[in-house]
Amino acid sequence: MSSDIYAEPDLSKKVRYSRKEDRAEWEQREVDIYESTDEIRDSYVHFKSEEGGPQTQSPPSVQKGSFRCATLALRVLCLLMLAGIIILSICYALNKSQLQDELQDTKTNLTELQSSYDKLSKNHSQLQEEVKKLKEKIEGKCPDRWTRIGSSCYFKSTESKTWSDSRGDCQDKGADLVIINSKEEQEFIRNMGGESWIGLQAKWSSGRYEWEWVDGSALTETFLAEGYGKPSYGYNGVCCDSDGKWTQSHYSNSKTFICEKCVWCFDVNV
């Protein structure tokens, strides 16, 4: 019975009542018991609450404390996040600065290495050139316009000079006027053709003039023409006449000249 009393009402039902106006015929109309179903529901809920007794609710002080704790935790979390961001920013700045310094050091080292490489390349080229020159010396190669016979290189001028100037020209080339010591060398000089100054000069010795080579050695092998065995003052050797013999001429006369230098002593830059 009690369950029927407290059962949830059916708000969809309607009732009928009769009404008589001006003593006329009664008219039956349907009306709602309540103006609003929301009012019924609110009333029912209020009733159920009273039936169940007092509800358990947190005191206002406990609710405020919980809110404060949540707010404090949120603030601490924000501070931790901010501190983390600051620390990461500092680490990034420090690492960036360090990387920039390392990059600059790398660029500096690269520049120094490039400079060293250029110097080494230049030195390598110079060494190759020196090796080439040494190889030419070892192989006995004579420069342009010089001819090799045996262990010597020979050069015959195309211009005419005095004996002293001719010798000076040969010395400027690192050589000297030719010294003839063998028949083979004599034949080679003869085949050059014409009369040219050679390294034979008249030197005063022991009260008379004697033939002497420009290196100070005495005349041993002679190819002098007849009548030129004894030199005269101011006259030096000339090779060769039409018969391939040596003659003499005054040192002030101008003639072509022949220079000589050993192959292995030759400066290939000349």
C-alpha cells in the first residue's frame, strides 16, 4: 500500500470536471492537474530527498581547501614547466655558441690547411722541376744550340768578338773557350767550319812567350799549322785554317768563338 502511495505519478493522465455557467448546461472539460510537469518533477524529487533523510555534503571549508590545493598544484606545474623551458633555452644558447665556435675553428683550420696545401703544391712543382734538371744533368743533356761530344757540350757563336770579349761571353754561360785535347775533339771543332777563337793564349814564361790553355794547363797535343809553334806577344790561338790547323791572330781582332763545358757541370738554365 505504501508503495502505491510513493509511486511516481503518471503526469500524462488528465481529469475531467463539469462546470455550469449562468445556470446553463454543465460542460465537461479536460484540464491539466498541474501547470507544468517540471513542477511535478521538482516536487517529487524534493519529496524523495526528504524520504531518504539528510544527504551527505562536504562542508564549505573542505571544498575551498580542495580548490586551493588544485590551484597550488597547477601553479607548481606551471612553474616547473617554465623552469624547464628556461633551462632548455639556456642549454640551447650555450650549445649554439659552442657549435658556432667549433664551426669558426673548423673554418680557420680549413683555411690553414688550404694554405699549407698550396705551399706544398708549389714546393712539389719546384721539386719536380729540380728533379727534371738533375735528370738532364745525369743523362748529359745539353741546352738548345749546344752540341754534346763525349763528356762535353760545345757552343759556337754566330757573332764576332775580340778574344777577351769572346772568353767573357763563354764565362757568362758558365763555360770557357774550348780546350782541344784529342784528335776526335780536333776533328769535331774543324767540322764546325770557319776561323774561331779557341782557348789557346800566349803567356810570358821563363823569359819567353809560351802557348797555354785558359785553364792554366800546358799545350801537349798540338795541331798548330807550320810556322806557328812559337807565339808572339798579343796573339792568341785560332782554329781552324783551310787545312784544319791552328793559327794565331791578334787578340783585338773580331772572330766567332767556341765555348766548352762538361756535361755534368752544366747549368741547364743557361
